[in-house]
Amino acid sequence: MSAVPRRAVVVVAAVLALAGCTAHAAPGPGRASDAGVDTARVAELPWSQVTPLADPKAYSGPSTAHLTDADIVPITADARPVLPATVTDNQGTRVTVTSVERILALDLYGTLAATVYGLGLGDRLAGRDQSTGFPAARHLPLVTGGAHVLNAEAILALHPTVVLTDTTLGPWDVILQLRDAGVPVVVTSSRRGLAGVGELTGQVAAALGVSAEGERLTARIGAEIDAVRAQIARIAPAAPDRRLRVDFLYARGQAGVFYLFGRDSGADSLIDALAAVDVATQAGLAGFTPLNAEALATTRPDVILMMTAGLESVGGVDGALKLPGVAQTPAGQHRRIVDMSDYQILSFGPLSARVLDALARALYAPASVTVSGAGQ
């Protein structure tokens, strides 16, 4: 996926901040992050025992894509940072990191903290942002508020030795305040998509003095994604006219915020990897387009992807069908809404392959996953 334009990043940051995206506690053990599904009861069958749908377009009913184990497996149990590490960050600022004893990794998607954990430095994380929800991070103190706003006082109270962030969180004055206080701040890429996972992993690894571990983690994630994509290619319809047409709908009902995610939003990368048609991009929608009946009539999705908390915020599937134009689409007529945890679906980090696998099961073999936990 090409880099997300800075304007698009600013727009989505404003949208998600206004909506208070993922403003809820991290999941407890044995629970799917937002769906309320007891994953202790769910056994993930190997694909050899799964029968995919003969015609995915004809299926009716919602489903929840979930990970039976949302923990991140570190690339090493014995990371050995080589310090000091001097890098030129994504904004051209030269930063020297002399200690990684207390790391804060903060962004709108929860990707940076997940990457730090994947590099084997999870025990050095001193706090978390609101979008970081993998189980091992649930005990960490929160340093962003309901609107994804950086809080300088909360950050400095944790005495970080390095802060990793990007341009999806603000205000920028907080970054300047942290630097004035002597805290090294490394600004990474804000691009999100499967094609950018390796670049972002490398940036985080270089800043923390674990470049070798970064190379290994990048290779592992790439191999895992390739394996899942190969499996998807075996079960997804090969004929272009039989492929699922998919829209990604972002919703926060309590804030009245509804957007279709199109080209360069990150959702396009995900849908393409699922061997489906990103109909928002196909219709010429870029970034984040306000939902309206005309846009949905143009895209006519067979499936609508949503974040679980977003689906819950509109009253479940029944509520989603009342949004402009949804009921008139093939997806609405078949109640074909697939939801997945806000913490996972667009995180694009060490869990990427498992996220793809879970979504593929919900799209192509829904009998092998639980029914939607967000309501029907």
C-alpha cells in the first residue's frame, strides 16, 4: 500500500479522537477483546478441517472474527539492545536513545507497543495508549484520554527513557514539551497497511537498538502473512465476479460519526489481502468518506466490515441496518456484517497474519467461528 497522505492521517486522527475510539478497558483473560465472546469455549480448527462456503455471496448472517489467543509472541526472550542508538526519525529529527529501560510507544492504532513487545522488549513498556489492548499490556497505566490526546503530565510521571510515537496523536506541543524535558522522542511512520509493517518494525527496532531482532521479526511477520494469503487464495473464489465486495464502515453511534474507509486508509490493504474487492476504493473513494446512502448504493457491498465497539455503538446489526443506505445493500439484505476487535482489525503489526486468518474464516467459513457477539 502506498503511504497514507499526512492530510488523511490528520483527518482520521480527528475523526477517531472525536469519536473516542476504543475508549474501553483492555480485555481480560479468556475473552475476545470487545465482542464478549468466551474464547475459552472456542477451538480454532485447522483449515484442513474447515469447509469453506461454496458461494460466499449467498451466505446470510453476521459473524465475529476473533483470535483465540491475542497474545504476541516475542521474537526473542533475551533482547540485547545495542546503545546508544542514534536515528533520524520520520520527520528528519536526529535522536539519540541511551536507555530503553522505560519505553512508551504511543499511536492511534496500538501498533507501536505491539511491535515493541514483538521485539522482546515488552517488559520495558512503562505505559500504554488507549488503542493498546493485547493481554500482556492490560496492566499498564494509560497515558492518553478518551479522545486519544497525549497527556504530558501523565507521560512524564512515568519517567520514560524513550518515547516512540507518530503523527496520529497530538497535540504536537506535548512532543516539544517532552523533548524540552530531556526525553528522546522518535517519530515513526504513520503509514498503516500490510506493505508497511516491515518498515515500521525496522524503525522501532533501530530506535531501540535491536536492529537484528527487528530483521528477524520482520521476516517472521512476512512469512506468516504470506502463508495466510496462500491459504486465502485456496479458498476464495478465483473468478473476479464471484469475489466478495467489501466495505469497511467506521461507526461511533454515540458521536454520530460514520465513515467509509477507502484508498490509503489501511482498510484497502486488509481487504485486498483477503482476496476480496475493496469497493470503496473501486468507486474512487479515498481516505475517510462520510457515510451516505449514495456512496453505499455505488459500492453495493456483499459484506460490511466493522470494529466491534463501533457495531455495538449503533445497537448491533439491527442498528447498523438503520444507518443510511445499509439495508439496501446486498450486505444489509443478508445481514452480512463481520466485526472484529478495535484493538486488532487495523493494528498492522505482529498480529497481522492472525488477524487476516480470523477475518478469512469469518468471510469464507463462518460456520467455523462464533456468531457475532455484538448483537443481531
